[in-house]
Amino acid sequence: MFQKGDLNLNGYIFNYPQFCMLPMNEMREFHASYCEPEISDLPHQIYAFGFLVSLPFLVATFVVYAILPELQNVSGKSLMCYVAALAVSYLLLALGRLDVYDYQSSMCNSTAYTLYFALMASFFWSNVMSFDIYWTLGRSQVKATEHRKFLYYSLYAWGMPLILLSLILLFDHTELISYRLRPNVGEEGCFLKDEKLTQFLYLYLPLLILICTNIFFFIVTAIRFSRSVQTKILTMNDNSACQSKQDNDRYRFGLYLRMFFIMGITWSLEIISWLLADPKTASLPWEVYLLDVTNCLAGITIFYLFVCSGRVIKLLLKRYV
């Protein structure tokens, strides 16, 4: 029992309204009576609804970029891979929230590993997009190298999640590390074990590293772009080729700003929500639910930022009207 009146029972904290003290018995001992909190399905249903609402917008974004050849450069293809990985993640997260899998079933375990791979792939594709703008903005690009560059990006963005997934499988099915540090996928639900240390090591630590590198790429790119624009203004002198190059760089940097905004805000909210949540408490603070719902609806924001732009709409009208 804590001084402020909370009850600590096997590491789980019960607030004062969630238990009551029984009168002193003959042994001059006090006992507490409590009821295990009934877990409401409403938050899970709300999360599933948010994921399912976002899903068509993610699919629509993928389809728009797939049918417009003008958007199928390295940046556009990288966006398509990011959206595809995120769409698979949202679908599996929605199914998990709706409890469509039997507890500790083979389908539950398979879905957990697939979800982990898809989430990590979305993280690494966001890193690829940040690096691509950082590396290519303001440089002369050779069209013949586009295929090779996208191949390298694909090896990295699909290969790293595959390596991390292999480590998860190795740790789960061997005695290489202690039981406390194992991911224990599928034992407490259709994902990683519900412990802070486990989730930090296998999910949030890679995410945090990638977010930090994306911030570094953004700052350097913003400085480089600002200097490039100032130089071209002084040297352009009505040169149409320089004007076209500047317009292209400006569009690419605008695209990068949108990428940085949606990916940085979305995953930052996820980390904040994870830090606020405490698996050992009977209920979560309302801020966690608010942040999680905002994250669930990220597909709508992605569609708005990458499809509802003037350039993309003009290309769609030109092709189909």
C-alpha cells in the first residue's frame, strides 16, 4: 500500500476507487478486496475503426502513383513502398484489435511476425525517402542510375526489416538470450510481449534512431536548399534550364517537407503514446487514446498531402479528362 492510497498487487497499481479495505481480522491484519478491472472493447474498436478508415486512403495513394508514370521516379516509387508497408501494417493492426485471431494460435503468431516486418519496413522506407532528398537535391541526376539507386534502396528498406525479423525469430526459438529479454511474440497477444523493455529494444529503439537520422537529413537538406536557391537567383539571368531545375528542386523539397511532416509527426506521436502508457495500470490516460487515434488516421493525412496537390490533380485531369 502506498502513502497516497494506491494498492500495489504483484506490480499492478490499483487506484483507491478500485479496491476497498476489509476490517481488521483476529490476527490484527488488514486485507484488501478488489475486482479485476473489466477491459473495455471500446478503445480497441475505435482503433480498428481508425485503421480501417485510413486503409482506403493509403490504397488510393498507392494506386494514384501507380497509374501516373510522371510520378514514378525514385521518390514516387519509395512513397509507394512506404504506403504499401503501412497499409499492410494498418490492416493487420485492425484485425488484431478486432480479436479475429485465437490466442496463441499459429495464425496469431504468423500475423505478429508479418506485422513486425511491415512496421519496420515502413520505418526504413521513410528513412530512404529522407536520405534520397538529402542526397539528390541540388545535384545533377543521371537518369540511367535511377533503376540502380532504387534497387539499392529496396535492398536496404526491405533487407533491414528482414534481418531484424530474423533476429526476433532467432531469439524467440533459441536460448541465446535470457527469457526476460526475448520478444516472446504471440505469448501475451498477437505482437511483442507487453513490457516496456522488450518493446523499446525491438521496436521503439530502431524507430527512434531512424527519426533522429531523418531530422539530421532534414536540417542539412533545408540549409543546402536555401543556399542553392540564393545562388541560383543571382546566376539564373532568365535561363530557362536553370529556372526549370529550380522549380524541380522546389517541388522535390516541398515533397520532402510533406514527407518529413507526416512521417515525423506520426511516429513521434507513437513514441509519446508509448511513453505515456503504462501496461501495469488498470486504465490508460486519455492522452494516450487521443494520440493513438490521431496516429490511426494518418492515412487520411498522407492522401491529402501527396495526392491532393495541384501537380498530382493536374496530371490526373490530363490523363482521364
